[in-house]
Amino acid sequence: MSSKCGTCLNLNLKEKSKYSDKYWCQERKNYFEPTDYSCSYYIEDPNRVRTPGSCYITTIVCNILGYDDNCELLTILRNFRELYLKQNEKFLHLLVEYDIIGPNISYEIAKENNYSFCLIILQGYLIPCVNFIKNNQFEEAINIYKMMVKHLINKFNINQVEYEVNLSDIDINSLGKGRKKLLNT
């Protein structure tokens, strides 16, 4: 599988074109989309996980909107995943679902590369979710998240797959990162 510009150190995600959803490549001295295939100057940035098939929240926040991977919003969401969702068995199904449908949603978001749409997701779902987490209103945060997932599934016409969570088959440490793939969907 070829690498994408969005995972290259040469693509400056803080220098966006005024006229398109492209970013400045310091090596090729031109603007490129993060989803473009990389060139021979590709230098992998190990801190970026921003290509289709990864976490769709990271795709939205970092790849499309240009935030740093360690921004406050993502840090709060990741801490919530690690310290609350993974610690409560009744929420593990949300993390499994994220891993199953996440790569497909991430791919569609990156393919569309729609800054305005991602801004709507940020402002309409992610920021309110983080605000609920900050106020220890965890059930409300989870409800906002569920509404966002439903919105994304409907928008991109993602097929939902029935699955059963068997805790003995789950590596809890790897849950909720949008990295699992189903063999048959």
C-alpha cells in the first residue's frame, strides 16, 4: 500500500492553501492534499496517523482541520477512552464498533476531504462531547458521540455489521483506535 502525503514530514498541515483544501509541501514547493499519494521525497512522520483506515476523529481533527495530534481535544477524548470507557465493561461495545466501522468512515472522510463538513462535526459533536467530559457528564458525552456515529454512518452509507463482544477475545489495550478490520463485511 502506498503512503499518503498526510503522513509525510514534508507536508506542513499548518500552512493551508487559501483556495483549496491542500497543504504546503516543503520539499516539492507546492500544495497537495493529505490524501494524495506520496512522492520519492516521502519521509514518514511517526507521530501522524492520518491516512484512511485510521481513527476517523484523528482524520477529521488533524488531517482535514490541521490540528496537532496532541491537541487538547484529542488528548481529552483519548483519556476518556482509556480512563473511562475501557474501564467500564458496558462501554466496550462502543470501542469495538469504532474499530469495525472507523476505518471505513475515515476513508470516506479523507476521500471527500471536506473542510466545512469536518468543521461541522467538530463544532456540532466533538467540542460538545469534550465539554461534557470536562464537566464529568459522561453519559451526555456518550450520547453526543452516538449521535455523531449515526450521522456519519448515514452520510457515508456505511453498512453496519452485527457483532458480538466476547471479552475473552478482546485486547482491551488496542480498542478504540480505529485500527481493526473485519475480514468479511
